[in-house]
Amino acid sequence: MLQKLSLLFRIPELRRKILLTLGLLAVYRMGFYIPLPFIDQEKLFDFQDSVRGGQEDTLGQVMQVVSLFSASNIGNSTIFGLGIMPYISASIIFQLLASVYPPLEKLQKEGEAGRRKINEYTRYATVLICLVQSFMWIRFISRSPESGGLGLVMEDYNTLFFHIAFTLTMTAGTVFLMWIGEQIDAYGVGNGISLLIMAGIVAQMPSALSQSFIEPALQRGVALGTDTGIERLLLLAGLFVFVVVWVVLMTQGQRRIPIQSAKHVRGRRVMGGQRQFLPLRVNQAGVMPIIFASSLLMFPYFVFNAMGSTEWGRESGFVRELSQIFGGRGYTYNVLYVLLIYFFCYFWTAITFNPKDMAENLKDYGSFIPGYRPGGRTATYLEAVMVRITYVGAAFLALVAVIPTLVATWLNLDFRVASFYGGTGLLIVVSVVLDLVQKIDSHLVMRNYSGLLEAES
């Protein structure tokens, strides 16, 4: 393996791609820590300490979820505070519109030219989303705590002019991240946007482990593992390896449907007749159901939290109970979480997987599924198979989504550390790493080398 890794840097073209990708990721990480100007840093540090402390079950967890999805640092109000989430939101919007809006659907079928046009519309939508989200965040952190804000902006600069300047700064930061992602796609290796998100997730691991294990041990003056229990650390390490292996197997899992191509006689030659397979992924929806479910469950928390700040809400025990349900991660929250994951798993699969088009493509290429007529019967069979394997894929996503809560509850672990044992973060990291290995393997195979995971002959 070490020889194969060293081989990556001996191939000039691949070495340039890898170094360019690492350099652009380093630029992203540097901008990740540059705060917005005119932010009161003392109040910002006090706010961060309060989030790590008593508010970990409410605002702290909500901001962690937002940062996890967007590769952002919105809690620190940096120039990259919005991360790449506005671009992802715009991409999802246009992907959904392309399935229900005929002009976009027609544009999507035009090939590369149509995709470039949709990407152009996506960029414009990203800028609009950035302007709205950044202005709302600036207004929130500029208001005093008595008015329901954070009061992080210095008083001399708490004016509409500077609010607009901050808004443009955060919007430019997201546009710059979008440009970095496109440069990685064009001149680097791997998917740029996915690598940015993965870098943001992986970068949270050292600080979370340090605050949960190393700092408490140093404060008590004991060796690491003595106070926390060496058996507990070994159990966590073994559990992490098991979960990662299981997620990789399920992510790569496929249902292979046999396909027979028809024979064609060309002169004296008989062509076709090969037996192939049509792979259907078990986790066809990817990580999108978890993102949709988590985002949807955030809205009730903000709504009931705002209602609880009113005089009527403070006197209503029902509103306080609902705010605690959606702010924490109790039994009711997790049941709703699982149900929403199942719903969005079938919903996203129905959008991205079209059995009728697939059956028509098989018919056009002269292929068929043995035992089923080409056309409508084939489409019905493919839809029935996808419904069954989607149920398994949704169960896998639901279990992965609730693993962090189970680990944090059973082992009395900080939720930031438990989040690396499952949930969206682990799925994103596994998917991006697998895609990155495939991209690197394609470069090696083109030069007659064996892939990273292949045994040398």
C-alpha cells in the first residue's frame, strides 16, 4: 500500500492534480477561521462557551447540524460562514424542478450544453440564497439578547450600511468556495463540492476528541484513559471501525438484475447475445433523506422556541414541552426522524430513478430482462424491485442516523464525538472517499498500473 501511495506522486499529471486539490483545500481551511470584521470577539468567545455548555441540547446541536451539512463555521461568523450549503440548496431545487417543470426537463436532456445552462442558473440562484441567508444571520447576531439576538456586532458598526457590507462579504465567501469546488472538478481530483464538505467534517474530529478526552484528563492531572477508562476508549475505537466497515458495505451494495442482449446477424457474423447485469444500488437515495429529515425537524424547534419567548408561550407548558422535544434528541424526536427518513428515501428515489425510461433504454439497445417483455412489463418489474430494496436502504439510513444518539446516551459521550459514529457526516465521508479512490484508480489504470485496492499481479 505504501508503494502505491508513493506511486501517486511519481506520476507527474496525477501529482499536480493532488497537490492542486490539497492547496485549494488549504485555502478553504484558512478562510474558515477568518472572522467577519467588526465582530466583538469577547462576546463571540462567551457565546461559543455557552453553546458548548448549557445550551448543547438546543441551539448548539442545531448549529452543529448546519455546520455539518454546509462545511461552514456559521457559529464563528467567518467569511466562509455560510459554507457551500446555498449552492447545494440551489442544486437540489433545480433537480426537483427538472422532474416537474417541462422546460427544465427538456434542457436536462440536451446533454452537456443543457447541463451547463442549468449550472449557470444554479449559480444565480446560489447568489440570491446567499444574500437572503447572510442578511438574516447578520440581523440575528446584531440584535441585542433582549431582542432575541446575540449582540455580537460592535455598537459603532451596527448600522444598515455595515449590515449590507457584511452580507456581501459572506456572499462573496460562498461564491469563492463555489469557484474552488469548480476548480477542483476541472483541474484537481475528485468532486470539489464533496471534498469541501468532507474537509469540514474531518477537521472537527481533533477538536471534538480533544475537548472530550484529552482536556478533561489534563485538567484532572491524570493520564489519558485512566480517568475515562481504557476499556471505554478501546470499545469506542472498535465500534468506530465496525460502523465504518458496515457503512462501506451498505453504500457499495447492489441488486444485480440479469439482462440478456438480443442477437444480431450482420453478414456472416452473429453479434450480441451477451448476458450482463443491471446494478441497482441498495442506498439509491444516498445521504439526501437524512439531510431533508434533519432540516425539516429544525423548523419546529425554531417555531416553538419563538413562541416560547412570548408571554403566552412562557405560560404554556405545552409549547415548552414541544420546544424541548424538537430541541433535544429524545424518543419522540427519533421516531419522527426515522419516519421522515423513510418518506424522503422513497420520495428521492422516485425522483432520481425512472423505471419507464430505463425500460425504454433497454428496449432501444435491444436488451431485455429474461422472463419479462420489453416495455411496460419490464418497467413494472424494475419499480417493484426498487420498492423492495429501497425499504432496506431506508432502514440502513435510519439506523445510521440514530447511531450517534444511541452512542451518546449509552456511553455517556459528547454528541460531537458520537456524531462521527454515524449520521450524515459519516455517510458523506465514506461516499466521498470511495469516489476519490475510484477517480484515482481510473488515472492509474489508464497508465497500466493496478488500482489502490487491487492486488498486484
